[in-house]
Amino acid sequence: QVHFVESGGGLVQPGGSLRLSCTASGSGFNIYEMGWYRQRPGKQRELVGTITSGGSTNYADSVKGRFTVSRDNAKNKLYLQMNSLKPADTAVYSCNVKGVVVSTARLAEYWGQGTQVTVSS
């Protein structure tokens, strides 16, 4: 089981910045990928950006050049730096981890509870 602490959401004006943080804790689970996903009002959940334990990143086209995903492997901490925010970025942002359950050698993924980001003037 993995437990999450997410923080950093809130209300920001268009063009502003926010930084989200997510700490994943637990035992018996080896994380190989961490990422952020979001669910905009009336839409399905979608990828924002992911980062592997080796540092390789992947971003949705809609956020490339504006958002940056980073992580601290030693602390299982994930960050999302969001710049040049737009009203269309308004969503619930959730932390996701993918990895291997040590006892079964099976792949698994876990989700954080989500944090609201609202971009509005």
C-alpha cells in the first residue's frame, strides 16, 4: 500500500504559477514511474506529465514548455511546476505512482487523493 501527501493547489490568476508536491510513502513497493494526471470539469482524467526513476519525462502536448515534472528519488517526492497557467488548466491534479509489489513481483499503480487547481481572474 502507498500513501500520499499532496499539496500546492489553489487559486491563481491566468499567467501565474503554482508548484504542486506529492510525497509517496509505503513499504514493499518499488516505484519506477511517478506522474501527474488531471481531470478537468466534465472531462476524463488525462496525462499531464510523468517521470521515471532514471529521469526520463513525458508530457501532454497541452502543457509542454509550461509545466515541468521533477522528483526526488530518495524521498519518493514528486513535483509539478506550472507556469503560464491558463483557465483551461483548471482541474483536480492527482499524483500517480507505478511500480512493482516486491512480495508478488506484480505491477501495480496507486493514486493520490488529488488537489484542486483553479485558474481564474
